[in-house]
Amino acid sequence: MIQPHGWLLVLDRDTGRIVQVSANIAELTGRAAADCLGLTVADLLGPPVADPLARAMLGAGDSVGPFDCRLPCGDRPRELWGLGHRQPTGLLLELVPNEDPANTGPLLAGLCGAVRTYRSSPGIDALLRAAVADLRRTIGYERVLAIRFDRQGNALMVVEDSAVSAGSMLGERVAAALIPAESRAHWETTRLCAVPDVTEATVPLVPALNPLTGEAPDMARLTLRPGSPGLCAYVQERGIRAVLLVSLMSGGRLWGLLAGFDPQPRRLSPSVCALAEALGEIAAAQISVMEERVSAGARLAASRSIERLAAALRANHDLAAAVEERRDDLHVLFAPDAWVAYIDGEMRSEGTPPSPGWLMEMLERTDVERRDGVVAACGPEAPGDYRAVLRIEAAPDAWLLILRRSPEPWTAGDLDSAQELHRLMVERHAELYRVRTEMRLHRLAFYDPVTELPNRSFLLQDLQRALAVGEDPALLIISLDRYKTLAGSLGFTAADRLVAAVARRLEGCLGPGDKLARVDGGEFAVLVPATRGAEGTGLISHAVREALRNPVEVEGREVFVTASLGVVSSAQAHGLPMEVLRNAEIAALEAESSGGGTRSFEAAMRARLTERYDLYDRLRRAVYFSGGIRTAYQPIVDLADGRLLGFEVLARWQDPDRGEISPSEFIPIAEETGLIVPLGNQILMQGCRQVGRWNKLRPDAPLYVSVNLSPYQMDPGRIDLARWVRGVLELTGADPSWVKLEITESGLIANASNAVEVLHRLRDLGVGLAIDDFGTGYSSLSYLQRLPVESIKIDRSFIAGMGESVQGTELVRTIVQLARILGFSVVAEGIETPDQLEQVRALGCGRGQGFHFARPLTPGEAEVLVQGAAPWIGPLDTASVAAACAETSGLAGGRLARA
């Protein structure tokens, strides 16, 4: 289809014959379109047209002409204007009337003036105002506008020159989606599009398809090409009939259009169209120059602003504050109406921040432009105060928003600046993150998070530096007494608050140059410079005691804290920093075990500690691996007739290197380290096995064994004692009546919350229960009545006291009477002389044990007594029985401690 005011001929490339022709050709030639097919231009139009065409064909390029020709037509020849367009299959030849009643001389003179005006224009807006005025004078249309395309392809009416004030189109916007891509392509290739009357019907080609290709010819560059349906509909809605579009190309892109509109049909001569096109070319060229000039200046200003922003970012650890400091440069770069910086939790802004909903809606638009780290969006229909937003990322969840009220699209320069700013912020943010991470790691490595004091590593570094330069500081360890117990009762959170509060008090105890550190859970250290000497450590010790005199309030409760202090007065004498710290800790440990106060380190302290650990290590191997733990048995006798009733099972340890080790040495270590539980379990197992073997020898008079329980074995958190005893009985085959379990009175008090339940479960198994060392604790009679025990054992200290005073004898009498009232049988421990035996028997005590009968025996030695028929006590020959037993077994040694 073509416009009806001209004609189109499609020529075969090889023969030059007409293969298609516009249906209105009869208006020009008087021949029907079908009759023209197969003819040459010379055949159809004669030499007046064929000769100028032939001359124009000699030129190179895709375009042929334009050229003028005169076609004879009666008395008055018809002036024509021709323009050809080469295509691979031939030539498209346009012919339009060249009727130019106007004198183009003044128009050409005006064109020269336009060049000077455009060059001297102060800016693009002024240039466009001049261009639309010149174009309206040239074409005589009622209204001429300058249209600019934004980055999204939307058409904006930016300048208008009109002969009438009504119906202004200034400020109108045509969305990119309403402008066909083929129209844009046509405007880019054909710089001028004139439609004299959009209401006129278009003219088809005959035939519709090119017989050489089977397709419609490409008419993208034709001046006779009709306006797009969308354009025609748009202008007809506004009462417009004539349209002229002049393309403005800048930098190889379609920058905009000069558009002429008239309510009446307007057919422009080719010369006027050429002048209009020339005006557009001149204006477009000057726009390119101006844009480049503005772009160069903007690039320079942007570069300097970027440099200043980069310097501010480098100099500031708060990136949001750095942006605020250089907000003037943000205005140079982006001319924002508002901006918001949110980086690392810090927010700085200028102007009114947008609502989160508006921001989300804008950034989720389908027409946003996204680059690495930059999102640009704009739209005149956007809600709220702003129409354009630029989001520049500094890091995940860290960004800078640039906001404008104008819907003007973001330029390439804006986006380039945004990307450069993105790069700078990302690099600086990463650098700051690295620095903060290093600082955080350094703080984690060298500072205690609870008290914010230097930690053990920091203290050792300080000590190392001091020793390296020849200084001789003192080191003071402040160890909170029973800290683990305290922390367990308070809970970890409260314990941390307690330690922090203590740290603040200790800071007030420091003198000039003193350095405080937290080196362990409840342990602090003070590095005292040599200049303060022993006096300094003494002052600190006194200050610490005073500081801890008052309770510490933790979560609404008052907690009293004491501390033991250890001092190394000369660090140089101890060598390595770790040795200095270790020795000070040993001194503090020695102080705590001695009841508190301050102790200065001595070599003997380390020797004792080393000895204690060596003993623990050997005991552990003996309990778990080497089998060095054995049992000894002390007889329990019926005081009335001297019968052997049973044995108390005692622990003995024979170390392969150190020989026999006293229970007074290893039992406290076992209780302190928790080895008492497996040790006690071993003693119970061996005792049950042994009594089982003995009672096979005397089924009519079975013996029993008494096994001591440690308070630690009563702790359900360590062992289920009743279940364990049941398992031992099943494993050894021992009858429950052959076993008595003893626990000290103080042990019952220490486990008061669990003891009653545990003892009842044991009693349900059928084993006997006894209270050992009765009278040495603080249990109440009401508490004793609740216990399922059957006997008590009077502590040996009371037996020994009977011969020393009347009060001692009466005390034992009272215990025996009390036991009788409570329904308990009584065993007297530590009977060592005949007088003691007679006294306890006279007081009504039924059973006894002690060196008077026998010292603790090996299993083999005890078996002699198990098999013997002679009584232990009687008028016959007590001494000879003891001598025979000693002769058989070689009795020696002292009383074994209980396990």
C-alpha cells in the first residue's frame, strides 16, 4: 500500500521491466495497471522520465535520485519528482507531483539563518524551540512539535509551536508499547515521512506480491509509505488530517522527531519536504554536538564528584555518613529530589523517604533497567511523590536510593555514575567488612566477651613482651573460691553477670601500670610492673579483699564471693610466660586449699601438685587398667560370745612402682576426681564375690560383708546405685542378706535430697543398711527416723574417749540407748584394748571391730578365721587364738580406710 498522491513502479533488476505498479497508475498514464506490467519505463512514460532515471541510475548507493522530470500531458506538462530505491531483485521507483507554487528562495535563505541560530542556541530546549518555529514557517502547518524518545522508547512532547492556543499537545506522552517497532525502523531509515491526508484511502500494488520473490516489496524507505494505523488513529482522534514527521538522529540513534500537524489536508512539494528534512538534519547535528558538549562537561563533573565521593568513602568507616558528607556531589551526579542511604544499619537521608510499598512497586516493574548492582525505574503513572528511582547496592541489604519527581528517564551517564558509585561502595564495604572481621577476630582471640577484659592469650603476649625487654613484673592470680559450684547453682547467665560485676570491682583495685585480665572461668590475673614491686602486689591483695567484702547483687539476690590469691613476685625467675602464669595459678590453688588468703609461689607447691597429679594418674590406671586395687577385710565380732559375724571390706592399692599407698592419700584424690565411683564399685564387686565363696564353706552360719558407700555414689547424676547393686548381686550370686552397705552420717546430710529415696530402693533389694561414723555429723532425729537403716556404727573417736573421761563413757552409753530406742543395732568401731571391749560390752553394745580382734586381713588371711572353730572372745585362750592367726597369716599394717 502507498499514499494516493503519488505512484510506485517496481522494476525487474535484470530486464528493467515493470513487475508491479500502484493501482492508481492510470491517473498518470491513462493505462490500467494490468496493462502496464511487462513494460519498461520508456515504454510507459517515455524518454522524459526514462532518461533522467537512467542518469540517476549511474550513481552508487541504495538510493537513485532524486531527480526532476517533465511528463507531456496535453497543453500543460506534468512536473514530477522521482526517487528510486535499490533492492536485491530490482528497483522501487517513486513518482510524485512536483507542483511548487511557493517561491523556495526565501525558504532557502531561512535555512541558512537556521544554521546560525541552531549553532548559537544556549541549549537543546532553545534549539528545539527554534527548530519547530522554522519548520512551521517552512511547511505552513498549524502546529509543530518536538518529540523526544526516552530510554524506554516512550514519546514525550517537549516543545510546541502553534498558530492556535487551543488543543495544545505539549506534555503528552505516547507509551513505547503503542509505537510499532516497524514505525521506529521506518523513522530511522527514512528521515522524513509526509502524510498529506490520513483519511485518504491507500493504494494497493498490482499484483499484490512481487512475482520475482513471491513476497511484498520492502517499502521501509519509501516516502509514499502510509502512516502506521496507530499514528493515523492517534491524530484523527485529535482532528488532524495532515502529518509530517522529520527524524532527529543523534549518535546513531533515534533521538526524537519534529512533527507537523494540520487539521486540513496538506500536500507538500518535494522541495519543501527536502527543506524540512534538511532542517531536521541540521537540528539533529547540533543536538549531537550539544549533547556531546553537555556529556563531556557532565562526565568531567561526574568524574570529579566520583573522586570526592571515593575520598570520603575511604576516609570514613560509616559509609552512610560519607554519602551524607558529600551530598552535594550526589546532586551533581543525579540531581535528585531526595536520597536515602541505608548501610550497615545506619540510615542517612535528604528529603522525604518513599514508602516501602512504593519502592517495591517501582523496583518490581517489568520495564526497569538492571545493571550489575544498579536498578533504574521511572514512570509518570507511578503513585506517590516520586516518578523515578535509582537503587545502587553497596552490599546485600545495603543500598543508596536516588529519587526524582520527574519521570525523565535515567541517562546513560546517570547509570554509568551509579555503577561507578556501586563499585566504590562495594569495594569500601568489603574492605571495612574485612577490617571489622579482623578486629572482631582479634577481640575474640585476645579479649574476654563477658568482662571485655584482655584474656589469657593477651596476658601471655604482654608478659612475653615484658620479659623480652628485660623487665621483671610480678603476676597476681585472683581465683574466685568454689567458682564451678557457684556457677552451677546460679546458672551460666547469672554466673557471667557475677563475673562481670567482680571484674568491675577488681578494676578499681589496680594501681598505675597494672593490667587486669580474665584468664579462666573464675580466675583473673594482674600484671604488676616491677616499679611497684612486692608493695604493689600487697596493696592489690588488700584492695581485692576489701572489694569483695560486700555481696554482689545478681538477678535480685545477694551473692557473697571470696577469692584466693597466688603471687609470682619475679617473672624473670620463672622463665617462659606460661611458666609464670602456671606457677601463679599453683600458688592460688594452694591458697584456696588452705582456706583462702594470699600465697606466694614456692617450688614445693609445684612438687606437691605434680605429686598429686601423678597419684591421680596412677590411681586412674589402677582402677581402670592394671588391677592394682585389692580388698582387705576387718572382722566384725559378736561381743557376747565372740562369734565371727562378718567383715568390713576395705580398699588397698599396691602401685607397681611406689608400693603400698595409704588410703589417706588416695581416697581424697578419688573423691575429688570422681574416681571414687568406679573404685567403690570394684570394692563392692570383690566383696560380694568373696562372701559368696566363704559362705559356701559355712552354709549354716553365713557371714556378711559391710561395704562403705561414698556420698558420690549416692548421686543419681553419677550412677543409679540401686540398679548397680542389683546387677552386682545377680552377677556374683551373693544373697542380699550377706551384704550391708554403710554410708557416713555426713554423707547422708550432703545428699539429703536423694538419700532417702536411694536407701529405700536399696532396702527393697534386701541388703542391710548402716550409718557409719555415727555421732560425727549433724543429722536430726526426725531425719534418722525416715531412713530405712538397721544399724549404726559408733565412730572410733568415741570408743577411744571412754578411757579418758566419764563424759566419754556416758556419751557412748547415750548413743547405745538412742540406737535401742530407734530400733537400730550397734557396732562399735576401733576396739583396741581389753578394757575398751569390756566397757562397750557392759554398755550393751552387741557387735564390735578393731585391732583388739584383728587388723585388716587379706582374703587368704580372713579365710583362716572363716574356717576356724575357736571363739574370738572367751575365758579359754584368746591370746593363743590371735597368735595362731598371726602365725598363719603374718598379720601386719594398720586400719584400712573405707572406700
